[in-house]
Amino acid sequence: MTSTPPIRLATRGSDLARTQAGSVQDALERRRRDAELVTVETTGDRLRDELIHRLGKTGAFVRALDEEVLDGSVDAAVHSMKDMPTEQPDDLVVAAVPERASANDVLVTPDGRTLEDLPEGATVGTSSLRRGAQLQAERSDLEIEPLRGNVDTRVEKLLAPSLQAERERRKEAAQAEDAGETERAAFEDWLANRSALEDRALDRPIETEYDAIVLAAAGLERVGLLDELQVQHLPRNTFVPAPGQGALAITAAAGSDVVDLLRTSLDHRPTRIATTAERIVLAELGGGCVAPLGVHATLQGAHVRVTVAAYSRDGSESVEMNRDLPAESYASAARSFAREVADAGAAELIEEAKRDASVEAAEDAAASATGEEE
């Protein structure tokens, strides 16, 4: 490696965040630049039981890291692009956007069932208003229940009921009066061959029994779980992803020495263009994290293909549009397209979602003041 000081990369402490930051660290080290990870706790990490859309302003998982960048404690910060607010301080820049992973959502079940196969009234866990609305747009009978925690925790919550029921069934068979050595050995073998994640699920208290959960494919892939679980890749035309989903953003102080290094080493132009277009549409529509809104773009030759879907919170109403924008003027074209989407009815759906969020916040505050708990 070089004799220059290592590039200090701020990251959240979750396994997924550190894996993502580690991929940036590895990419820099392949270019003969030392890098080290610096773990920073964020507001989103501290409020573990609070749903993302109730955390306040967009950026609950971002601001603390960028503060470390701006005060010089670290050189750069690694974020999930979809967590980033659309408004950034003038002295902070997105120095690099690495090549995007899959932007798709996946449905995860304990037994491999698809969305169509779930029983009537099935309980599906998600912390995302967008995913909840999209699920109910496809299946209005579903019960959408909140789901928080890091990727591993969410999967454990899904698997816990079925694994614990299986353990009890096998345990009873092994302890039955007519059980022999074969049954007892089979039970011990079953216990011994659980993965670490399954072991944690076996010990996890059950609060909600989920029939399925919805997660980002990229997150599962980055922590090595995508191929271990039974998943259905949900189609992007009906489950339009969140702006920036699957992409990373590396922020640095404007004018700092690392900006050019990060950009030339790690920036992937098609991903930067696509995610910038998505974030422009998001900023124009003003959905933030309080409205069910999907925006996805891809660079296709001389055009940027942009798809937007805005929903009512129960999924019963939606406005969906797509457009091919000229790549040479995609930023201004994205703004114009967003205004068209707003005028087509998306603005009303987003304002309705914001009003609902304000009512929820007021009810939460009143309950807190009177000592009530849900």
C-alpha cells in the first residue's frame, strides 16, 4: 500500500452498513489506497423501535455520518443512496456513486410461497409505506404490519415462529415414550445443523407472526442471505423501487483532497445519472419518506428511462407514468416530467399522505404526554 494516511470512511454499525462500506474500502485498496472504517451511531440506529417514516426529517440514518465528514473527523461517509435527503449542505458533495446492485424488492417467506400463494388475510411485514401500498394494490386483503431492525433481525422475525414450531414438534417426537435412539439423534442432528441466523431465530421472542416480509434484494445479497432464503423477486413494473434503492453514495467535503480520488476511482456514470434523475423527481414531488412513492431510472443509450408510481397509503389509488428523457439534458427533463406526474394526481396523493403522517405524529405526541402506550 501507499505511505499516505488511510482514507477514513464513516459508516453505520449494522452488518449491512459495514459490508457496504467494506466494499468501498476494498475497491480503494485494489487501487493501492489504504482505507479504514469508522463506525458512527445515527439517530435511526438509536430509535430502533420507531418506524422509518416517523423518524422526522429524511436523513435519520445519514446526518450523523456527514457531520463527521464536515468537521474533519473522517474523510468520507458511505451511505445507502435511498436513505439520503434530497437537500444537502453546500459544503458537502456526493463524491462517488459506485455501480448499482439490484434495485428490486423481494418477498421472503419461510416456505417459498409467492405473493399470489399467500393465504387470504396473510400478515406481511415491512417498514416502508411504499412497499405496504404496493402490496395492498396487488392484494387488498393483506394485513401489513410494521417491521424494523437490520436485515438479519427482520429475517429472524420472519423465521422464528415456523422454526420454533418445528423445534417443538421434533422435541416432542424425541421425548415420546415410544421414541428410540433414532428419533433422539434426529432431533439433535436437526439442532446442530441450524445456521447462526436460524439459531438466533430459535431464541427470539415472537411478537408478530409474519407470513412474509419484503426487503431489498441488494441488502440481502450484500450480507450473503439472498441465496440462502426462499424469495420471490417482485417485478419492477408493479413494485417500482424507492429512489436510489440498490445504490451507494459516498459523501465528502467539497474541495477536499479525496473528492477527485473517489470520483475517478469509484464513480459509475450510468448509476450516477440514473440515481440523480430519481432524486430530482423525488425532490420535485416532495414525497420524502412520508409518502408511498416509487421512482426508478436506467440509462439506455441516449435516453434515461424513468418510471414513477405514487400511491395512496392503502394502495387503492395510484398514479403511474414512465418517460424516456434525453440523456444530455436529463436533469431539466426530469424536473419537467415530475411536474407532469404531480399534475396527473400524484401531488394530491402525496399531500394526503403528509396529512396522515402529521395526524399520526400528533396522536403519538398526545399518547406520550398522557403516558399511553399502544
